[in-house]
Amino acid sequence: MGARAVLAVLAIALTGWLAVHLTSTPVAGLGQQVDAHLHASGVASPITAVLLNFRALDTLYEVSVLAVALIATLSLEPTRQPRVPPSPGPLLVWLVPRLTPVMLLLAGYLWWAGSTRPGGAFQAGATIAGLLLLLALKGPDPGLQGRGGHALAMAGPLWFLLVGSATALAGSAFLQYPDAWVKTLILTVEGVLTAAIGVTLALLAGGGRRQA
Amino acid sequence: MSGAVASWLLAAPVALPLGAGLIVPLLRRGRSLAALAAGAGVVAAALLLLAVRDPDGAMELAVGGWSPPLGIRWRADLLAITFLLSTAVIALTVALFAALHLPRAEPALAGRLWAPLLFLWSALNALYLSADVFNLYVTLELLTLAAVMLVTLEGERQALDGAMRYLLVALAGSTVYLLGVALLYHATGTLDLTLAAGAVPGAALALMTVGLMAKGALFPLHGWLPPAHAAAPAPGSALLSAVVVKSAFYILLRLWLEAAPDEHAGRMLLAACGTGAVLWGSLLALTQKRLKLLVAYSTVAQLGYLLLVFPLAVGSWSGPAYAGAVWLAVSHGLAKAAMFLAAGTVMHALGHDRIAELRGLAHHAPVTMLTLALAGVTLMGLPPSGGFVAKWLLLSAAFGTGQWFWALVLLAGGLLAAVYTFRVIGAGFGEAALARVPRRAPQWLAFALATAALLAGVVAELPLRQLQEAAP
Amino acid sequence: MSGAEVPLAYALVGMVVLVRALYALFVRPHLLHKLVAGNLAASGVFLVITYAPDGGPPDPVAQALVLTGIVVSVAVTAYGAALLARLNETSGKPYLEHDHEA
Amino acid sequence: MTLQGALPLAILGSSLLPGLIIFFLAEPHRRGRTWLNMAGAVIKVLLVAGALLGVYHGATFEVAVPLVPDYPLLLRLDPLALLFVSLSAVLWLLTTVYAVGYLEGSPNRSRFFGFFSLCVSATVGIAMAGNLFTLFFFYEVLTLSTYPLVVHRETEQSLRAGRIYLAYVMTGSAVLLGAVVWLHALAGPFEFAVSGGAVDHLDAEHRPALLAIFLLMVGGFGVKAALVPMHRWLPAAMVAPAPVSALLHAVAVVKAGAFGIARTVYDVFGAELAHDLGGTTVLAAVAGFTIIYGSLRALQQDDLKRRLAYSTVSQLSYIVLGVSLVGPLATIGGLVHLVHQGIMKITLFFAAGNLAETLHLHKVSELDGVGRRMPWTMAAFTVAAFGMMSAPPLAGFVSEWFLGLGALEGDAPWALAVLLASSLLNAAYFLPVVYRGWFRPRRGPWHENLPRHRLETHPWLLLPPVITAGMVIALGLFAASVWSPLTWVRLIAAQEYPL
């Protein structure tokens, strides 16, 4: 217990020190920079501009991290006791078919809205994932654990990488969209990412496991 | 046009393995072929980067056409190229070893190694090229996930346990690092280290350093390394011990020597941790009963040497100290990879890696025995090895700057390394039959790496001179 | 995620969350606790990142960083959970071995 | 590259390349291996002869290979270097002949001859080193390449000997490395001085540091030179096969230590500075003690090889004593003993090896009457033994004569007393061997170990000791001739102490 007490004291001290430090330093940021270049970014939403243009590299790595997490999860040999087959209550059976189109619509909207106001691939993808999980709960399983599902999951980062490499091969910098194509490319990338993130999250949530 | 060339040369080391890593899991056959092809491409790119290198200015690329502070910049200075190239050589050799060794030794793993190996490689290259602290955070996460996956491949309890340990420490480490990033961003309004140079707040530096030390298994945050590295399949252990843990040291170099060159008290602290690593790691290596654990603890110790660079790289001695540390990292990488691959052969040949029962290796697997010995020479820092020339430079800096204490650490570490290396060599003599006769080809690959570690001590003059000139 | 400025209070709360979570990550033996703690710690940092002093508009870069960070930590946590399940099946308990040298 | 530069590399390569090739020769290729060895050894001797001729006529042979910025691998053939190179070259040739006969049909010969050649390459590298960096470089290569030879038999006992060897020698090298780098930190990069010291320009405030460095350096070298109390590894290493013991004790390892001390005194610090610092006084005292201690321990050994080992401990310090007495005559005595002791000692080990191989005789007490069974071997042994007692007109006498004069010249009469006492002790532990061999009758049949030859043993085993015994006589009789080591050493002394 003594050790814990020491740790606790240290923790409190650390918090205080950090707080003091944070308040003592003036806060700088890149807000103006973003506003200044927003017009050239191809999208109206500053956050999306940062995510898919100014710092697109981060996002490429980020979706790669998702893909690796999925591959790593799948490579843990499948469990001996599979997930219990779902016994959907009447509510699910009634709700899911009616909910499906709504959620698809919502996902589509989030994806499209991303270019103008907050939203975008991740939110849309999350919605898709939720939908897929609901479908799995209701059964029959949408069967994404197969090669097709995995291909779909990999498609996101692959397409993103492809776009980036294409721009490099075209003679401009890696991930530098040609001005005429900015919006289209960003939207397609976001679109593919939405689907991929959706599938990936759904598979991850299920531990990538097939039902019995 | 040169812009395009830069764009290709800098993108290839990241894009090729990343793409291959995403595709390989979808392939039914030809996985190893795809992986090796991508690897060959990376090696070629790294060699070209070295060939077209301009000593007066590093090749740079504003990714996406947006230069910092708004965007992220790739930069291939000599340090980056050195790490890119040595990683490429090691990773490609390890991949070849895996392609030849696993199908017979561990068929279950043969196909599953490639994805993590490729992601690992891509993340490392991305890390070497980037000087953007947040971008580094994402690459570190990519690296960690791939590394943890490598550890789990064997699938038995020890592997999973080691992997979990690794994951949790890395998780804590990256969180602390990220907090440092936040403070740095708030204080300087940029994430680019070159722009933030000289203005990095102490708190941010401290937090990022602690986070990196956890990820890099730097004493006293090294506890997770041996079980994890020892549990991975041989090619995995080789990559983890030879290059992955050094990525943290790489960022520390950039942080302390380039971005925050005036934080001298902290440098002493780092070297003190290094001393602890050298002594504690070596002592634990001495007490190990299993070869792979011994090699893993020797990694803990050897990482300690690297930290000694920070107090030594001052004034007129910064050149030699810097060159020595970088060269030590390179030669240790080659030697350590060779050692873990050899350990894999031992595992396969004997069915175990208990040091007390290595009899017969010298007769029936002489190449592997010689590999362990030659790699050991580098760990001891004796001529003719890269470890020796590096140690010579570090020692010179230690005496030259009047910090003889660090010299004692270097010398003591060498002696301890000799003790645990010869413990293994001595055990290999004597007549005894092996469970299986190992294949020749993979053994020669490990031998090649060990020989490279020796050659690093004979053909070092030019690279060392250039590193001295490039020292921050 | 957008709109009004993020006052210092958020950042301070973030700090507390972070430190408390890291503390739990170290002392709690149960791996599920550790994983959740790790995830919480990250969220604490995100609060600190988004800290923008009163008056100033929210910094889109900071918010983008947080979005990226969230995805990354989700991925890591998800994998950690899968690993935990696997470990639990093999060793029969959701804790780490302490005699790893054995 | 010029001939001047090529020659040192050729001398190095003549043993290095065969060695590297031999490693990859499959065990059965007995012929190829033997040819490679002999060819390399003969070529080396010829090259060295050429170098001697050249240097005698004032040519300089030197080459620098860049290795670390400011610290090249510098190979240079100066007179002192050639003294050691020639000794190694000639004795390597003879030992190779001997080893081929000795290892007839034993396992791991490729490994043995591979490391054997590496050993010799390292030794000539040490001899030709033109700066401390190069000297240390090859000194460590020697350390490492000797270990496999010590443990060659792979018995528990030999592995233990190997561990002891490493424990002592590695610690020594760590100390040495520290001292060398420290010295360079003070003095910057430097080469061995042709005359005088390389660091005697350093001003007075460095004196304490310099003394410390000097003691650390001779301490580091002293481990291989088997100075008491750092000598224990040497008797332990006796478990190695006879050719190894012969080479270790007569040439490679121990001489590397003594040679290193000579370089340190003459060409790094310079005899004058070393003397002013008081370093040589300490060194002389240790050497004197080692001479007596070694002889006393030799008296107590019944195992012939162990007796020889302790005799080596004692005799090596003749060289160190000569170096540390500071003065032309002592220098001549010490350096010429580097050669003479080598040839005498290798003869003794060859002979001991023959007795063990042919008749399974390891103990002095078993030697009764062996002179009748193996007259040539015993004759060679006897000659070398008398040489060790420094009986005129043999080689040992020449060394001791100059050492004695040196002792008087440097007014250190105690050193003279030590030398005389040691000679008596040498007689005390060698004469019994000779007496038993020639004048005691053999009881019972011999335990024949080898197939009978016309000769008393395998010809490849018999030839080398006979030749070296002849050299022991010749070096004494013709000490004054132009081609004797003595003349050569006078040349060196004249360089170090210009009159």
C-alpha cells in the first residue's frame, strides 16, 4: 500500500506541475494558417482540409493503423469457443430492417457533409459499423469475415496510398492532389475510407470471429 | 524534375512495404515473393538516396505540397539515410532468412510473418523520414502494433503474455509522448521539430523523452523487452532487437541534439539511465539460462551505450561522439539480427535454446557457431568490428571532454559482454548429436549479417568522417 | 467538436483524467482495467490538445489531431481486447504472468 | 600502390589469406591444407628476408589504411618491427611443419590451422604496427584468435583454461584500451617515434596523468607478458596441443606483451621520459621479482610442460628487465633475448611434445633413460636447456652477458644478482631433466604411442627441434656476424640511444 500512496502523491504532483506549465505558456496554434490556405484545399470544412489534405499523411497512417489492428486481431488464432449465435428479440427483428436504410442515408450524408461542415469518413464509417453490428445481432451474419470483407477493409488505405503514389508518379509531391481534381479525389478517398472503416470497425468489434 | 525524383525516392521506402503489407494478407500464394519484391525496392531506393545525396543540403519533400508548419515534411539527411539503409539491409536479409527457414522450421508461421514484417518496415522508414512530432506519434503506433503482432505469432502463453506487456507499456508510453506533443504545439504553434528548434519547452521534452524511453525499452523502462523479444519467432526477434527499439533512440537524437541542443542537465540524466542499462542488462544477460533471453538482455545493455552519446556530444567532440553512437547503432543492429537468426537455427537444430545444453553445435552447425562468435565480437566492441571503431570514438570523446566516468562504463560493458558471449561459445564445444541437422542456406544469411558487422569496423572511415561532418 | 472555445477547465480535467488513468494502468492487476485505463488516458490527452484559450476560435489542426488520435486509440484498444481474450483462453486468467523468465 | 607499401600488406596477407581459405576447406582436404600452410609460411619467410635486406640498406616500407578518422591502420617495417617479424616468420614455418605432423589424423584440423594462421597474422600485425591504434587492433585480434586454439581439445579442462585465459587477457585489454585512448586524448593522434618518445613534448602538468597511463599500459601488456601477478593464465593454457604451446610461449602471445612494453617505453614515451616518470623503476622491480618467482615455481613442477611454462614466465621478464633498465647495453640484452628466448623455448616445447606424442611421457619423473630411445630429441632439449642456463657459447649466454653489462651500466647491481640467481635456478630445474634422460637407466618397456618409424619418431616432429637447436648454437657462436640478431639489435639500440 505504501508504494501506491507514493504513486498517488506523485500523480497529484504531476497533475499540478502540468497544469501550471500549461497555464504559464501562451497558447499558439495554426488556425490562421488553415484559414489562409482553406480555399486551395478543395473542401470548405477546415478540419476535413487538415485531415485529407494538409496533413493527409497522418490520416493515411491512421487508417493503416486500423488495417494493421484488424490483421493482427485476425492473426490471433480463432477462439475454441465461438461467439454464441444471436437470439434476436422481436424488437431487433422489427427494428433492424426499418433502420437499415435510415442509417445508410445518415452515413451517406455524413460522408458528403464532411467536405463542408464537421463530419466525414470516420463518423460515416462508425455509422456503417453500427449498422453492420445490428445486422449481425439480428442474423443472418452479413459474412464479412471472408476474403471479401477483408479486401473491403484493406481497400481504404490501399486506395488512399494509390492516390498518393499516383500523384508522386505524376511528378508532383506524394499526396499532392492536382488542383482540378482536389474535391473529387478527396471525396472518393473519403467514400472508400467510409466503407473500409465501417467494415474494419465492425470486424474489430466482433474480434474478427465467425459465428458457429 | 528533381522534385519528382525526390518524391519517388522518399515515398518508395514508405509506400512499397505499406502497400505490400496491405495486399499480402489477401494473397493465397506468392506472399513471400511479393514481400521480397517490395523489400528489394526499398533497398534500391535507400541506395539511390545515398548515391544522390548532397552533403550541403538534405533532400526534402513537402508531403501533399504543404510545407510546415501547416503540412508535414519528409527529410532525408545523412542520419535518416544511414538508418534507412541499415534497416533495409537487415530487414531484407531477415526476410530472406524467413523465406528459407520458416517453411521447414515453423510451417505454421511461414505465411503469417509477412504482413507485420512489412508494416514494421514501412513504419520505420516513415519514422526516419519525418520530423513532425505528431506524425511520429502515428508512425510509432503503426510500429508498435506491427511489433506486438510479431510477438504474438507463436501463439502460446509466453508469447501472448510478452505481447500484452509490450502493448500496455507502449500504450502508456505513447500517451505520455502525445501529451508532450500537445504541450510543444501549444507553446510553439508548430509540430515540426526543425521549426520548433530551440523553443521546445522543457516539460514537452521531458514527457516525449519518457514516452520514448518506454517504447524503446530504455532503462529503467526496459522490463517488457526480454520476454517479448524472446517469445517472437527468430526473424521477428531479429527485427525487434536490431532496429525497432532503436527507433526511439533515433527520435531522442533528433530531440536532444537538434531540437533542444541546450538541455545539458537532462543529457546527464539520460546517460545515467544508459549506465544503468549497460550494467543491469549485462548482469541479467549473465544469469539467463536460455539463449534468446540472453541475447534480449544484451540488447537492453547495448541500448544503454547509445544513451552515453548525449553528454559526450558537446563542443569539438560532438562530431566523434555522434558518429560513434550512430555507428554503434548500425553495427549492433547487424550483429544482433545475426545473433537472433542464429538463435533461431539453434532452436530448430536442438529443439530448445538452453545454454547449458548447446553441446555439438560447434561440430554440426559450425557456421551458426561462428555467427554467434563474430556477432559477439561486435557486442564486446573488439577489433576488427564496427563496435570497436564506434567505441573508440565514444571513448575518445569521454576522455576528451574529461568525463572519464562514462569511459569506465564503456569498458566495463565490453568486459561483461565478453563474459556472456563466451559463456555461449564455450557451451557449444564438445561432441553431441543434434535433434535436426539445420539447412545450410539460412545459416549463411545470418553469417553474412555477422560478417557485415565486422566489415563495419574495417570500411568505416568514409561514413564515420561524413557522420562527423553531419553532426548537429 | 466545433463551436465555442475550449476553456482551461477542460484541459485541467484532461490532465486529471490522464494522470488518474495512468495510475490505474500501473496498479490495477486486471488486464481489462489496464486497457480501459489506457484508453481513458488517451482521452485525457485529447482534452489537453483541444485546449484553446478563451476568445480564440477552436484550432482545426488541434481538432484534426484529436480525430486521428481517437481512431488510433480505438484501433489499439480493440486489438488489445482481442489479445486479452486470446490470453485469457490460453492461460485461463486475465492477468499477466510475473515469472516470465521461468 | 608502391612496392614500399605493398610489402607490409604482403607479409600480413601471406598468413591471413591461407588462414581464411583454410576455414572453408572441408576436413578431408589434408593435402590442400598442408600446401596452403607451407606455401604461406615459405612466402612469408622470403618476403621478410627481402624486407630485412631493404631496411638494412635504408629503405622504408610503410602503408596506411584509413580506418577511423585520424587513426589509420599503419603498417611500418622499422628495425624493431623486423626483429619480431623475422622471429615470427621463421618459427611459424617450423611450427607449421611440426603441427602438420603432430595433428596427423586428429579432428577439426581446418579450424585449428585457420586460427593458427590468424594468430600469426595478428602477431606480424602487432610487430609492424606503426601507431598505438594499430598495435591495439592486432593485439585484440590475437587475443580472440588464440582462444579457439587453447580450447582446441574441447575437454572440460581445456575449456576451463580458455576461460582463465580470457578472464586475464580481456581484463588486460580493457585496461590497455582505456590507457591508450586516454593518452590520445592528451596528446592527439601520433605515430611511434623513430627516436625519442612521441609524447615527451607534453608539458609538465600532465606528468601525473602520464605516469598513470604508463603504468596502465605496461599493466595491460604485462598480462600477456605474464608479469607476476598476472601470469596465472600461462600455466593453465598448457592443456593446449604442443604446437600451440610452442607458438604461444615462444612467439605469439607472450612476445606480443613483451613487444608492446618495448614499444611503450621506447617509441611512445621514450626511454628518457619513461625513466624520469619513474615508470621504468617500477617495471624493473616487477620484472626482477617475476624472474625469481617463475624459476622457483618451475622447480616445484613435475609435469614437464608446466615446468617449461613457469620457466617462460621467468625468462620473459629478462626482456622486460632489459627494456626497463634503460640504457643501450640493457636494451641490446633485452631485445636480443626476445629472439633467443623464442628459439630456445620453442625447441624445449617441440622436444616435450615429441616425448608426449611418441612415448606418452609427461612427467619429469618418467624420463629415465629416454636419451637412448630418442637421442635427437633429447639432444635438442639439452642444447636449449643449457642455453636457458646461459651457458657459453650458446644464445642464452649472449643475452645474459649484455643484460649483465646493462645492469652495471645502469648501476643496478641488484639486477645482476637477480640474473645470476635465475641462471642457477634454471640449472636447478633443467639439469635433473637432462640427467634423468641421459644417465638414468630405463626400467620396463616404453609405451609406444606412434607407429614405429626408421627414425625415433615422425620425421615432421623431429626436424623442427633439431633445426632450432642448431640455431641456438649458431646464434651463440656467430653472434658477432653481420646477420646475427645481435648486430640487428645493436642497430636498434643505436637508434634509441644516439651516441
